[in-house]
Amino acid sequence: MGHIIVIGAGQAGQSLVTKLRSLGHAGTITLIGAEPEPPYQRPPLSKKYLLGEMDLNRMFLRPESFYAEQDITLKLGAGVSAIDPVAKTVTIGSETLNYDQLALTTGSIPHRLPAKIGGDLAGVYTVRTLTDADAIEPEFKPGRKVLIVGGGYIGLEAAAVAARKGLQVTLVEMAERILQRVAAPETSDFIRSVHQGEGVDIREGVGLDHLSGTDRVTAATLTDGTELPVDFVIVGVGIRPDIELAEIAGLETDNGIKTNDRGQTSDPAIWAAGDCASFMFNDTRIRLESVGNAIDQAELVAENMLGADKPYTAKPWFWSDQFDVKLQIAGLNTGYDRVVTRQGEHSHMPSFWYYRGDQLLAVDAINDPRAYMVGKRLIEAGKSPDPDAIANPETDLKSLLRV
Ligand SMILES: Cc1cc2nc3c(=O)[nH]c(=O)nc-3n(C[C@H](O)[C@H](O)[C@H](O)COP(=O)(O)OP(=O)(O)OC[C@H]3O[C@@H](n4cnc5c(N)ncnc54)[C@H](O)[C@@H]3O)c2cc1C
């Protein structure tokens, strides 16, 4: 049976240890996390928790007592500094633990702005952890001026919360349009108009040149020369996988910790899952930065650690909440050459369906859970309805599942 150690007490780590026990693993399990809190959900950090509409207790994936009940040793506030894959040990401070199998669920690290452009001034934040969100919260006072750098999901969600709280919000996106990396122009246009309707000043095709201030940020200069007074800044310019320990252990990395279709790294006793792990999907090595992937991949790794020998088939899905809009995304749109728009029969909200040739790849559904659900099931079943049927508001979406 042996000792299984999981490093990284986030979404994937929590899912992995829970699954090990539910599958009947009777050996010792240790879950080690650098953060002080037991595993919690990150999505509300830029949504309801930041808005003040969700209590801390509801953030935790399980109450702390769960781990003791399940005989899972939880070591918190404990950063692992080294792995020795030959001796099969991990080091935390002066302590050394032996493992039989190890899993890395170390997540990812947000990009920060370089110090030379003011990135280390007080009042400049990223949103990854509870500590980050708690530090930002006191800044959210009506009338204050916040600059959001980056028009991806996290930047847009933070902008929506700030606007709801009565702040003056400016968001800059260096690319031609918000969400350019992840969505079609149709989705960007819709989301932009929602933000503009709520008073967010969205500036696209313009980046941040530098921030200034003595100790604390007081102004931002944009690449078009505009100078904006600011009270604080939230940076949402992407993340990188946390591969530090994997590198120390000499594991292969390629866009994250390289895993095979079983979730195993280049060392057969070490596995990886969640944001930190890359894997093959439709002939491309990808990483998915999402709750759904963290759970599914971690649960599969748990099965495989116990000998199931099953391949991972990713079923990408994601969501984002901004103002009264719930955007739900199924599939991965990489390589799309056409977007079909459908107006929802009940919601009168659009959904955007991505095709490559005749193949349905992904759906972005706006306040339309039915379009999302049907799209997800079609994609997972490998079914591609006629785009004209999708575009026709008379088509009963559910009927497409029966074809
Ligand atoms: C603000 C925000 C909003 C989001 N919104 C959504 C959303 O709406 N929908 C969605 O699907 N996804 C969303 N995500 C992404 C989602 O939360 C992540 O994909 C998911 O948390 C990944 O889980 P993980 O376990 O791989 O990593 P994490 O949850 O990041 O956990 C990794 C943990 O490993 C720890 N760790 C790292 N190195 C060590 C070490 N050496 N020793 C000990 N511990 C270590 C870290 O401290 C961290 O606690 C959001 C993320 C953020 C930050």
C-alpha cells in the first residue's frame, strides 16, 4: 500500500486525496500545502468572495475536520523545498518524509509586473490566493480609482466587482480586444458591451507603460502616452505553471510538468495533475487552467496510482461571472474557422458555437444553461450538428442530441 504524498493542497490535491480514500486506499496519505488554509475554491476570489457576498467558511472545499476523519495528514503552511526521486523523499524545512508514490498538484503562479515599471509598488495586486483577495478588499471603497491590467477572465471579473462596488474602473488590454487569447470576437464584443453599460472604461490595443508613485502607486502611464491617476492596480496578465519542484526533481517539463495519458511524469513514481500538468489533447500538448480539469485529472491520477491504468480524456469546461452575466464554455476552440451565433429561445441571450470545417469544437453560452449543456454533451459525444440548425432559433436544441 505504502505512503502517498501529494504536494499542493489546492483543488487538484484535495480531489486526489479524497478520491484515493473513496476508492478504498488504506495506506498513509499526506497532503502538503504551502498556504495556511485548508484547500479552498479559487473562482470566488475574483467573484462573490471579493464582492463580499460569500463567507470564508463557504470557500473551503471540505471542513478541516474532514481530513482527520479520512485519516489524511494535512500539513499546512508547509512549502516543500526539495524532492529526491532516488531516495524517494520530500523535504519540508528540516523534516524529511519518505514516499512510495508522489503527486505534484502545485498549481500555477500569476505573472507580476516587473519592478522596473513599478510592479513592486504598494497598491499593486494579483489575485491568486485568499491572502491576495483579503489584501485587496480594503481598497474597494466607492469612488476610488482602480486600474485593471489585462482583459482576460480574472481582470474582467475583478473589474465587474469593482464597478459593482462603486469604484471608477479603467481596464487596459494590450491586445486588439479583451479575451483575445480565449474567445471569438463575438464573445469579446458581448462582454465589452456589458462592461461599458456598467460604466467600466475599457481600453483595448493599449498597454501599460509604467506605474509611478513614491512608495505607493499613484499614477499609470499607458503606451499611448495617456496618464491616469490611480488609487490601486490589479494585474491579471496570465499565469505560469509552478514547475519549480519538478525541475529540482529532474522531471521532464514542456509547457508545465510533462505527463503521459495516465497522468504520470517522466518518473513512474511521480504523478501530476491540475494547472501545473501538461498533457496531450488532439495531438497538441496543452495545460488547462480550470477547476473541471483539476478535479477530473486528479481523480484519474488517484485511480491510476492505485493501478487502474486508464487514459485521461479531457472534457474542457469553464465559466466566468461578470455583473449579471454567466458565461459558460464547453470544449476548446483552438483552430476554429467559423463562429455560429444562436439567440436563445428562452433567455434571448446569444451563444457562440465554434466550428472547424464541419466539426463542432466549443460553445460560449451567455446566460443560457441549456445551450451550454447541449453543446457540452454534443462535443463530448463527438457530434457536430449542421451549423444552420444551430443558428435557427426554431431548432429545439435537445433534439440535436438524439441525432
Ligand atoms: C481568481 C481566480 C478565479 C478563477 N476562476 C475560475 C473559474 O471561474 N472557473 C474555473 O474553472 N477556473 C477558475 N480559476 C482557475 C482554477 O481555480 C484553477 O484552475 C484551479 O484552482 C487549479 O487547481 P490546482 O490544484 O491545479 O492549483 P491550485 O488550486 O493553485 O493549488 C496549488 C497549491 O499548491 C501549493 N504549492 C505550490 N508549490 C508548493 C510547494 N512547494 N509546497 C507546498 N505547496 C505548494 C500552492 O500554494 C497552492 O495552494 C480561477 C483561478 C483564480 C486564481
